[in-house]
Amino acid sequence: MSSPPVNPLTVLLAVVFGVSLIGFLRGTDTNDYDFETPLRDLAEGDHGVVRPAVPYWEMRNSPRGDGPVLAADLAALEGAVPSRTDAVDLTGTSKREALADRAEHRAYFGAPPVIPHPVRQQTEAECKACHENGVRISGHQAPPYPHEAYVSCTQCHAMAEPALPWEETTPADPRAVDNSFLGVASPTEGERWTGVAPPVIPHMTFMRERCVSCHGPNGRDAMKSTHPDRQSCEQCHAADASIEQRPGGR
Amino acid sequence: MTTDRRSFLKLAALTAATTAASTAGASSGIDPALAKRMGPGVRWDKAPCRFCGTGCHVQVGVQNNKVVAIAGDVHADVNKGLLCMKGYHVGLILYGEDRLTKPLLRKNGELTPVSWDEALDVIADRVELDPKGFAFYGSGQWTIPEGYAAQKFMKGGIASNHIDPNARLCMASAVTGFIATYGVDEPNGCYQDLDDCDVIITWGNNPAEMHPVLFSRFMDRRSRGEKITLIDMSTRRTRTSAHADHFLRFNPQSDLAIANGILHLLLRNDSWDKDFVEKHVNFRALEADKPSLKGEAMDFEAWKTALDPYTPEYVSEISGVSVEDLHMLADLFGDRDKKITSLWCMGANQHTRGTAMNCLIHGVHLFSGHIGRPGDNPTSLTGQPSACGTAREVGTLAHALPGGRLVAKEPHRTQSEEFWNVPAGRIDPKPGKHTVAMFKSWSTPKSEEGGNIHTIWVQVTNPGQTLPNRNLLMEPGVKDPDKFLICSDVYPTATTEIADLVLPSSMWVEKSGVFGNSERRTQQWFKQVDPPGQARDDCWQIIAVAHKLFERGFEGMKDKDGKFLFHMDNPNGGTFANWDWNRYYDQNVDEHLFEEYRQFTRLKHKDLAPYSEYVKTRGLRWPVVEQPDGTWRETRYRFAEFDDPYVKPGSTHDFYHSTTGDGRAQVWFRPYEAPPEVPDEEYPMWLCTGRVIEHWHSGTMTGRVPQLRGSMPAAYCEINRQDAANLGVSNGDMVVVESRRGAVELPAWIDGRGSPPPGTVFVPFFDERVKINFVTLHEHDPFSKQPDYKKCAVRVRRLEA
Amino acid sequence: MPIVSAVLYTREDKRTDLMKDLRADTRIDVGTIWADRVPVVVDTPDRTQDKAVWRRLEHHPDVLRVELVFADFSDVHQEVS
């Protein structure tokens, strides 16, 4: 409660500076990628040959695409983003800490989190700048929103600390009493019918349509998917009718 | 001790503690191993949200007799799964630690616990002291059965018409505006207008904060690529203004002039809807002698002439709105292809000419033909969750009877007496005292003229914080030993602080209920958790007091056959002891009362369906009409042939409750009139009061939710930058805001959440420590009796340390 | 030099201050948190400090109650009761 909120302007400038720095360094980096030669020259010789598809279970280990261009591209990119193929710790301390951390901002699992920094919000662009895709800067994570875009962000998201630009000195609030509400907790894992089956989604998918926001590269480490290369999540991961507001559910 | 041994011991200690922590049983009542998580362990049921008039539906998750989660109800037509921050945290309002759990009687200045039986005796004593001086101050947050029980108790029982709701301070001008225009209350359209309109005009309200889900409903259409124009007319910049395409700032009270200016331009441009006006409109003016809502016929030429002065230049001078913007508004209304929805709430209602303002907004839509098709409607937004359903439809107003009837009309009294099975002549034909008059009388000594109200029973509202000009309306009564105040509430409030008897009450899903929202949608819910301590339902409290009086032989509590006024049969024979709290939920008292009340609703075509229908749905919009196949069909658009079954076939539009009896709506001439108190040399600034999204009304519930309180903990004086500089005030400086009536001290916030123009300050009223209503004005609209909280004259100065 | 461990019962949504205080004190180790329960070990040079730490934890606004698990005073020679 006593740490100062991160000033969005400082964050923005840090991003700009960081990006420029990376760009500069990147530009001076010697690299075997050939910017000059047009692509079709590199792909010459591959016309007309049909390659067998790579089996699913070998996809992770096989080189992406056909040509050296894409392979080189990926290798260079992999240096710039957090590694997506590192083993993800889904058990134990870090996952519990991640869930406890999430719970700190939510009255119950499923509640819209309170905003840990003061905002004014005049337009939705102010929020989208950091939260549309998520931004990670020097230890702070601006999580991407898991629901589709809405316009009036502060309709649902209260502030953890008020935007009042002064230290409160008014007399004690008689309504500042304790509240004994105990909200429902976050699920820790989805059920699987066998050890290796894809887990059932243990939470509502309404307002959580963008799986990648919590489970993708800009999510918390302990919640990341083990297979971020697969994009069609609901192909394998079923929802649970007893949780979803669906016919037969509730 | 060696380091090895130390380390070993520490490790052992930590392991032991961790094991203890992981396998410990329920600490605060919930065992995580029992899956305190989404899934079969949590029971879900529907309920409307406890807060605003939007009437969103929520799904309430209950486990171990406690609310543990809230989700937006995806099957609800109103909100389609979305809520606002108050709705998402509505589950927490039940669990503030200082819930009232015992009846409390003030003895020697201290509130001391008493039994329910003793409390009921005290109330019965006060009734018997002088039944005609017993008053009931109710609420637009009353459920329909609660309001109906109070209405029957007072008007059909005690035969006192001194029952009035807090909706008097909230929606009364909207009611009189509807009645003066259409002859019957409540909007013609529904929320579907928000889905279909091209243009939204806000007339002095701030839906981004006050009806957030409705605001999103039309604003999110923009994100989906639709072209929708928002025109915000307001006396200050708000969060709504930030999203608007056009922001028109107007001077307080000049909204009257703006509406007249639009009518003037429609005439000048010849762009009014001649066909519609010819077939469906009459023109009205106030009677010179004894003005009333009926008015008298006004010749069209006379009406036109009356509008002559409202040239754009004149209106611009009074209002501060530019001539271009006035032309823009008139051009929009002159374009029949544009679908325009007007929204308004407290800015137009809490107005000393609130009835006029409501009539004028209806008038602009009627005259330009922008009415009666989806997206094209004047839509009055209601503030409270059941001001429509309870206060207005059940008629818990000093002059009204259920179903749109009036105490002054003999056929209406006769019908009500028949439905209630009470002796003919029981109902008093003289309207009782409306809110301001009720409290004024309560604050007048009984020996003086007009001091006959000796007791007021307050339920589900907080007049100690929300009545205007409290020094005039409440303080004298508080000090007067002959006057008694009973307060049924859930938390300690500014009213319980001064009450003589405090009754702990059940809250929201701790009881069953029925609400009616802003689009005529009646919605039902069942009790889902138990209330704490000895808190009991407000409805039971009324029935129990009634039975106490019945036991004492009080005539008013007997019906025509000598039976208890609230008599209900047991299905297996015998009487259902509904006054006995332990038996109260043996049957569904709500259903009994609702089915009795339903009969009243046919007269004004506000037909309600059977209770069981509402159980199945997320609400139904009345009139709900039974179809040949036995299903019940709701009505989205009234008075329009394509949807309203009561419209005469072939007439396209039929205002079948027209005050002129010819199926026409009334367009009134109402001039601009200056407010009763304007800034002058002594008090040079305007004070506007209102709300913020975090807090509901006087903040007694939301103030106890940590997430909401944390987001907006304290009231502030929102002040313009230039004014602050002139006064030598910076952010956080304590200032005194003072009027002729009272003063408060609070911190200043330059601009604040909204931005006032120079010469205006804004103070939200949710903070118990800053009772701004000691400062506000009690002057009210002559027809609706609704006070004007939005404009009075104050002076602001820096508080010297 | 007493080594004492206990489980602190807290509210999951209201213990930010407590966690900060615990982490700031080098004499206190925090174990794996389970729901509303925080296991801690307190390792202090003497009984006086030990008492002071526990008194502070017991009265900490975020702590609902303390349940003792393990205490070792085998190293403490001078008894100050």
C-alpha cells in the first residue's frame, strides 16, 4: 500500500527509450540475414516439390517452414522475446504465488480486477495503449485484457487507490469497517480424464475469450501455456457447463 | 548451537508450519480442499442487481449460506452478461462488519437492544396515539411486495395517506411529465432504443457513471464499427462528455430555453412532422387560475407565437450554447431519417421546473415525429432499482393508489377498496403529505398548525443524509420529544443516528423480492442466504405491526369480513401465520401479495403476468398480455401499433390514456423561468450535487465495500481551475462551501473527475462526513414536489488552518 | 536463541501490508502460503526479541490469529520468563 504508483508517462518513455535502444543495437548487430537479396532468389530451386507434412508431435522440434529465410527469422526473433519453449512451472510455489498475486486485486475469482494505479480515463485509448496486448517493463507487467474490447473501462474496473491528488486528511470514515466477504478462489488446475488429456477449462470463458492474455507470452510465467504455438485453444480444451451459463449448466 | 543444527531446526520448523498450513481445516469457514472454486460446490441463482434503475441481472454464487461470487447474467436482455463495478461487487454489500442485527430503542439518549416483540409494541403504540398523524417514508429500493404491503397498511388499513417514497426526490418530475403528456406514467420505449438509434442526446445526465451498462450498450456499438453520435448537454464536463461527439455546456436552468429554442427552429425551418402532429398531438398551456397537469387547450397559432422569443440568439444568450450548436440540434430533429433517443435523469428531474422540462423533452420528440419507432424515443432513465416497479406502479405516493389510481377519484377508491376487501369509505380522499411537507410537518411542534405528523417510519432509505435543507426539514423534529422516528435499515446511517427505534433488516438476496426497472421490466428473485443476527424482512415488519394492531382490536387492520388485513390461507387449510417470523418463509408471501396487486394493474394497461412467469424469465416488460396459446407476451413499445396490443387497429399511434380523451399526446408550452435562487454578491457560485460511479446514493452500502471505497473514499469540492486560483485554493486544501442554509467543510479537487465551468462547484453526496444536504435548497417543482438538488447559490472559501 | 514457527491466519484479499512487513524482517522466513494461511519461522537472538516479534505479529492488523506449530528453546540459557 505504500509503494508509489508507476507513473504511466514514465512507463511510456521507458518503452520508447527501450525500443529505440534495441533498434539501435539491432541495427549495428552483424547478422547473416541478407536484407538485400530479394526473397524469391533465396527460394529458387524449391518450386514444384511437395513436402510431406510434419507430424504433430514432431512439430516442436522440426525447423519451421521450408526455407532458410524463415528459419533464420525465427532464430533472430527468439532472442528478443521471452523464450516460449522453456518448460513452464505449473506446479507448486510459483503457480500459487501467481494465483495469490492475482487474487490480491480481485474481490473473488471472476471479479474485474481493481486497477493498481490511479487513472482518469477520458478515452479507451489510454487503457489500450498498455493493456491491449500487454507490456512488460522492468519487472512490471501490464496484463493484456482477457475480454473483448469495451469502451468504458472504468465502468467495471475500480481503482485500488483513489485518484485524489492529495493525502487524505479528512476524519476517519465510519464506513471503513472490515468486510467479511470471502470470495470464491481461483481454480488451480482443470480436470483431466487421464493423466495426459487436455484439462477442462476450470473457469468461465465469458469475458475470457482471449486465452492468450493470461496463458500466452505476456501472461504470468507460472500460468503460461506449455504449447503457445497452438492458437485454437477451444479445439482441445472443453468448457464446463456447470460453470458456464449454458443450457444444462445453469 | 552449531550452524548445522540451527539450519536443521529452522528447516524443521518451517516444514512443520507449512504442513500445518496446508492441511489445516477451515479457518474462516471455508476449506480450500472443498473446492471453494467455480464448479459444482457453488450454487448459482439469478437476481437483479441491488443498485441502479438499469436493472441488470446477475448470477449469485452461494456456498455455505454465503455469497461467494457474482457473474453477469449472459441470458439477461438488459445487460447480456456485463455489469459495472457496483454490480460486480454487489455480493460484498451484505458483509460489512457493522450490520445491524438487533432492534434498538433509544432510552435516555442511547440506542439499547430490545426484543422484536417490544419493538413491534412500540410501533403499534405510536399508531394508536394518532393514526392520522402516523407517516411512512418509503423507497424506490423497496421491493414491489414491500411497497404494496406498506401501501395497503397505510391507505387500506390505518386510512392515512401520509405515505411517500424517496422517489419523490428522484423521479417525481418524470412522473408528472409523463402524465401531463401521455396521461399515464413510464416510458413508451425500452432499452432496445439504445441498440437501434443513430443519435443519443443526454439532457443533463451522466450515464457513463450512473447507468454504465446502458452507456456501454450504445457506446460499444461504435467499437463494432457502427456510426453513432453522442451529444452531451450538461452544466459541467463529465466522463460522458469525454466520449461525446458534441459537448454543449449550458447554464443552470437554461435547458428549458434550449428545448424551446429547438421547437422555435423546427417551426422556422418548417421541418416539424406535420403528419404526426396533425393526427396525434394537441397543444396545451397551464391554466391561468389553479394550474394543473391537465392544463387547457392551446391554439396552435398561440403556441407558435409563444415560441417567438426563443430565437437562437436569445437562447444562446441565456444558455451559453452557441447558435451553431442550436441549429445543429434543430437540424437533427428536423431530419426524419435520423433515429434520435433522448436520455435524461436527475438533471431534468431535480429541477424547480422539472415537470416543465420533462414535458418539453417529450414535446420536442412529439413535434418532430421522433417517437414511437425503435431507436426514436424520449427515454427517461430511472435512478433506483424499483422506483418504477414499486413507488410509481404500486403508487406509494401520498396522492396515489396502486395501478395509476388517485385517492381523489371516487371510482379509484372504490375499486381499491374492493380489491382490498375493506369497508367502503375506508380510504381517505384527501392526498397526504408529500416528502418535503411530511418532514416539514414532523419538524413542526404538534401544538402548531401543520405539526400533526408525529411519527415517521422510514424503510430502505436514508433521509438524514439525502433530504435537502436538513436544518429546516429534520433538525427541529430530532430535538422534539413528541416526535418519533423509526428506521428500518441494514447498517448504521445518518438516519439511524437520530432515530428513536432502529429495526435491523434483511438485504437483497437475504429475502425474496421483485423489482421493476427503468424499461418497465418487472424482475423477480428468490431468497438465497440467511440474514445475520435478528435482521428480518421489511415486508414481514409491516405485516407483524399490522397483526399487533389487529390483536389489539384496531379496526383498520380488519377487512370487510373482520379478517386480518393481510390474511393468507394455508394451502392445507387454516390461516398462514405470516406475522410469525419463524413461519414466514413457509410460503411465498411475495407471491401472495404480488397476485393480489396484479389485479390493480389492468386499469392503466400496466398488466403484469402471474408471479410464476417472472420466476422463469429475466423479467418481462409490461403490459404483459396472455396469448391464445397460454404464453405471456411482453410489450416493448407502447402506443405503437406494431407492438402494443392495446392500440386501436389502424391508428399507427394511439395514446390511449390521453388526458384529452382523443388518443393524442400533449405538447405543452412551458416558458423559461429563472431559478428561485441564483448566485449573487453574497453567494456568488452555483452548487451542483450528484454522484460518482463507485457509490450508490448515500454510500451506506458501497462505502463498506473495500474495492469501491478504496477507489473513491471521500467527498470533495470539484472546482474550476480559475476559480481555485482566484480563491487561493490548491488540490487537497480544505474549503468551506456555505449557503444561506448551512455549510460543510471538505477538500477541494481542481477539476476532479468532472470539470466544472468557472462559477460552479460540484459535490457528490455519498460521504456521511460531508452532509452536503445541509447546504442544498428545498424549493421544489409545484406539481411534482421534487426538490432541486442541482442548483443553489453558495460561497466557497479556503478554510484557514 | 529461540526458533519458533507458527501459522498466521489472514484474509487472502487483505494482507499486502503483512507480507511486506514479513519480508522486510530478516529474522522471519515465510513458507508456502496456502489460501489464507501463512507459515512463518522466527529466528531471534534472545527471548525478549522473540516475544517482541510475536507480539507485533499477533497485533498486526492483517493477522486474524496465530497458531503455534514449533518452538525450540534448547539454545536459550538464561531464562527470562
